[in-house]
Amino acid sequence: MERCGNSLHRAHNQKEPRLKRYTAFLKQTWWIWSIYLTVSILLITFLSPVFIAVIPMIIVVFFYFALIRYDDDGNFIGA
């Protein structure tokens, strides 16, 4: 039983560094993502529903920049 618990604990620790990267990136850039989302909602509401396509693009850009600029431990690695 302990063995199973330890393997689950190790599996949890292996997944944790991936989240550190994204949380560190979000801590430093939450305000810009809020602005992007707000502007996108305003564009969708007042101009055209075609701007709904912007929301998946914002998500892809978020993950791309988090992968490029932060290591697995959530440390900034470059500009």
C-alpha cells in the first residue's frame, strides 16, 4: 500500500514543475492578458462576432510564451 502511495506522490511531483512555468508567467503578465481578454470581448460585442477567433489565439500565445521564457521550475530564462 505504501508503495502505491509513494508512486502516486512521485507522479504528482513530476507534473508539478509544468504548472510552475505557467503560474510564474501568469503572475508576471496577468494584467496584459486581462486587457487582451477585455478588448476581445468588447470587439466581439460591439463590432463583429468574427473576433471570437481571437480568444483561442490568445490561449496559444500564452502557452507559447510560457514555454519559451520560463523553465520547468518557473524561473525566467530570457527575453
